[in-house]
Amino acid sequence: MTFSKQDANSIRSRALRAISSNRAPGMQFAGYFLDFTPRRFEKAGVEFSIESGAHCANAEGIINRAALLYAADLTLAAANRAYVDPNVRTATLMLRVEFTGEPARGTLQTSGRTSGFSPRTALPESVAVGNVVCEGREVMRMSGTWVSPPIPPGVVMRGLPWEGGEDGRGRPLLKKSELEAPEKDVMRRVNKALREAPNDDLLGYLCYPVVKPAPRGAVGKLSVGMQIGNRVGHVQGGFLINAALATAEAAVPGHTIITGASAWYISPGQGKAISVRSTILQSGRNIAVVRTELFNAGNKLVLEVISNHSVAADQGG
């Protein structure tokens, strides 16, 4: 399969628009590229959507898991951010996802809610829950814990568009000659994906690690760039857990269905690449459990994930 000329041109235009919008403080490139759209933002709950298209779905019309996990993380973050000043930082401490098995086909709709930050801990924590629905079918459930840590030195935080911050889509469209090095890198990645992505799966090419089998599981390397970055320059949490699951899948290829995963965020994902290591904890006739660790350069632990994998019903014994 190859992208049609119309889809390829549309994706290039979308990428350039997202780069231009990303010049505004607040929302990151991925949010503009996926057109992550607010439907409701208040303390009683938040709702967002992503329209399906060639930029996020494969040739069968299934939205890539990277987009699901990005949307899940950002939705729960938004539920928590409804309780804080728009110019402060929040960060994912833990994220739990459960996949129902329903295909992510059609408009992706997310919702999340929380009761706010607890005063019991020195760094206040907030627990949020939510789900992802496509065409009226629940695709994924998620929950997680957030904190509000200090802002990194030299970084100025601004509210997201739904928090009253600038909507970068109002910024002028950049010319290719005006692009800076990281922006040119994104366009190169997009153009390469349009030529080489299997099954027209653009996000699978742009956002996944390169994975290979290892003696006790699998290993991978995630190339870091603006396409998976957050607004303080680290890898966005949803893309981190997606990289972990992609590597875990390779560790137990006979167990083709991921039913759920729990992720603990230890330190920011940053640098030119993130190393991934999946280790099989248990692999039975029907169920497998995999531990996956992500590391920065210098072997600093970024993320730890435990995932459950199952054999499909027509293959079990």
C-alpha cells in the first residue's frame, strides 16, 4: 500500500501547519498534527476528540495505538489541570490502561474526570479516570496519578488553548525556508514515512521504536524528535508507554493481544534516543506478563511498565 497523492499532500500540509502552530507556547506538535480538539473543559470533567484520517489511521481505518495513548494521557492530564493555574506544570506519575478489544475506527472521543489534588502529600497528587470511545464503542479505559512539579530552569509555561492560552493555529504558516533544525527534522521524518510506512501506517513509522528480539525478550530504540515531544522538550507520556508496549509485543509474539498495562514514570525522557528493554516475566499457554524499562543515555531509568498479553480466543488451548 502507498499513500495517495492527495493524502500525502494533505499530511505534508498538516505537518507544516503543526510546526507553525508549535511556535506558540502551550500545545505541542503532536496535538496540532492530530488535531486534538476540546469539547468540554471544566472541573466536572473534560472531553476531547480526534478525527480519523490518513494522518493517524492505517489502510484499514484503524487509528494507531500511539494516538490513543497520547490522547489518553493528555485527557487525564487536562482533567487534573482543570484544578490548577494554567501556567504551572503537571506531570504523569503513573498511568494504567485497559484495552477492550474494540477497534479504534472512526472519530476518537475521550473523557476524563478527577476530584482534584490531595493535600496529604508534600507534592500534591491527583488521581484521574477516563475512557476512549470510537463509534459508540469503548476502546480503552485509563486511570492515573498526576503531580505538579517545579518548572525546569529556563522553561516558561503557558496555558493550553482550552485553558485560555494561545491557539497556535492562528500563527502564520511558515515557509520551508523559515524552518529551524528540529522542524526540518520533523518534515524529513514525515516525508520518509510517506515513502516507507507499511500499510499506510504513518504514526507507526513516526512514533514507534525500532525493535528486535533479545535472549530474554526484546530490545528497542526510540528516536526522539518533535513528533513525540511535549511542551517542555521531553517525550510525551503517551508516546513513552506506546514504545514500551511495542517492544513488549515483540518479546511475546505468540500472545498477540495486549489486555492492559501499568506504567510508572521515573524521570523525563530526553536526549537523542530512548533505549527500551522488555523482559518476559511469565509466558504460559494463554497469558504472558512482560516487564519493560525505558532508559535515557547514561542508563538512567525513565519508565517502567508491566503489561499483560493474551493469546487470541481462536488460538488458545
